[in-house]
Amino acid sequence: MPSSPSESQFSWLHRGVSEIFPNQSDSEDPNENLVSRLLGTERPLRVKLGIDPTGADIHLGHSIPVRKLRAFQDAGHTAVLIIGDFTGRIGDPTGKSEVRKQLSPDEVKQNAQTYLNQVRSILDFDTPGRLEIRYNSEWLSDLDLAKIIELLATMTVGQMLAKEGFALRYEQGNPIYLHEFLYPLMQGYDSVAVKADVELGGTDQKFNIAVGRDLQRHFGQEPQFGLLMPILIGTDGSQKMSKSLNNYVGLREDPLTMYSKLEKTPDALLENYWELLTALPLSAMPENPRDRQKQLAVDIVSQYHGQSAALEAREAAEKLVGGNAKQAASVPEFSLAQVQFPAKIFYILGASGLCKSSGEGRRQIEGGAVRLDGDRLQDVNLAFETPDDLYGKVLQVGKKKFIRLVQ
């Protein structure tokens, strides 16, 4: 049974949270106020987080609700991690201007396993009773037509078109397929199947979580609370963190790559990252923004790779900034087997991802930002007949982007 802490001990609950609903702050009704529910419960609450394995990698933006799930575990409650192996075949239409590509069961299964491997560094997998891992194909694959009709009868078309994205697509004449209407109903039915007390999600998931509340009422259950967390802005300082925008920090990235990205977090995002991605007290933030960047980077890298690796990454990054790229052992590698020789250096810059394109590679060379093993390159048309003269060398753009060229 979880302990019954006082109200003042719920800082972990509110940290980094955009909204809790319902939240009648002056109410002692445990169905209207989550803190009242936590204080009065005689059993661990069941706290749901659903993950659709529509890709293979998790980045720091995805980690935010997972970290909150861990906070509930540490408070004595049960984390219910739902792998959407059934809903993942459809894909959440939230925020999408067009229908998602449907994935095969094999693709979803493979992605699900990589997701679980990555969240092991965040969640408590070992304490008995603290984690349930469920796959929603357990119940969704068995729904017959009568049950699906019952689910569909709980919502109107008007209510569904109020969902973020659907109304815009309808107005613009972009197709909305009927199976997409099923998605929020199926996600909501997940809450019924696992008897969730709380569901976690990003601010873009409010509609789906509210559907879960409605379905729980329909099936005679106490409706869950919704706990929403902000969408993380990427390292570019302007857009949502996304792999497609190349403004992300992946959980599977090596320590030096993670550190190098995080130590240049824009000043305007430092407090936000500090609050959402660490457990460090906000009062402990250094006054100097540069010190904030370094401490943030060390803390986050430590979470996923250990403190020793984080400190080594910081040292290697400092050597690279100082122009001593050859001394840094843990530089990310790029295989030249992916390049067809003879090849010009600006093409290698684009192929390796150091630059977004060969054209940008040319511009970076012209601007004096490219170094090869510490030597600044000036010839835009520098070419190599074979890769032999490049093996083992570090190619660098600016102060923070670098790779070691390997076979």
C-alpha cells in the first residue's frame, strides 16, 4: 500500500505538468482532485501510458511522460505501460495533415522491442508490482462487430471532427478515413481494459484521454484523471523535437553525441529542459548559462550512460572545441563504405549528415567552418580518389559537429 504523504510532498506530481484534469482544486472529492485521490487511496493507483511503436527510436521528447510514469512508480503506484501493437498499425492521427502509413504486425513487433529496451533506463522493471507491460492486441484484436458498433455509438461525427487536425483536414478537403475515427476510441478502450486511474500523455493527447474517461463511464468504471505534459521543443529552439527535423537527442545516441547536442541547448530552453528532463532542483541552476548547459548535458548523459561516460564525453567535447579533435577517442563514426569514390569532400559532408546537403557542405567550406583532423579546409573542390587517406581522421563542421571516418 502506498504511503499517505501530505499535500506538500506532491512536488513530483506537479513538476513539468501542463494540466491535470479534472482538477477542482478546492474539492475534497477524490474523483475531482488527483491529490485528494492520492491522499485517500487504500491501494496503488494504476497509471497508464500508451506507446505506439510506429518508429524504432525514442528521443528526449518521448522520455517526458515515461519519466513521470517513473515518478508514480517511486511514489508506490503501478505503472501500466501499454504497447500499442494493435493501434500502432493505424497510427495516431493527432496533428497529422494526412493519413499515416499503416504498419505491418512484424514492423510493429520489432519497433516495440526496441522501445522497451530504451525505456529500461528510465522505468523500474525490477520491483514487484510496480510495472505491468501490456499489449493492446490482447483485447482489441478480439473485439467483434457488435462491440465496435457499441464503441462507435458513444461518439458523434461532430465530436470526432472537433479533434485537433480532423477539422482542418475536413476544411481543406484532405481525406479522413473511417479507420482513423476508430483510433481515439481504441486508445480510450485501453483505459477500460486496464482499469486506469490516471493516464499520462502530451498536451496533444487531451482529446484521446478524455475519450477514455467517457468510455470508462459508459462501462461503469470510475473515470481516469488526465495528466498532460508539454511537447518538448527541439535543439533548434523553435520546433517540436523530431528526428525528421534533425533537432532531436536520441536515447540510443552515444555519450559524446548526446553531450555535444545538449551543451549547446539554446538559453531560452535551459529552464524548460532542466525541469522536464532532470530531477535536479530548479533552485540549483547555475546563474551562468554556459554552466547551465554543461551541467544539464552531464546530468542527462549520466541518466542513460552513467556518470563516468558523461564526464568522459564532456572532456572529449572540450578537446574538440579546443581544436584537439585527434585526442578525442569517442567521436561518432561514419563508414566511408557508404560513399562512392572518387568523392569530393563537400559530398562526404552531406552524406555523413554533418551538413544537410552537399550544397550546404560547399557553403560551410567557403565559410571556413570545416576542418579535417584539425586542419581548416579551404578548397571547395577537394577530392579523394580512394578513402585510404581519410580512414581514422575526424571531419568537423564548426565547434560541435564532428565524425570519425572509418572503413
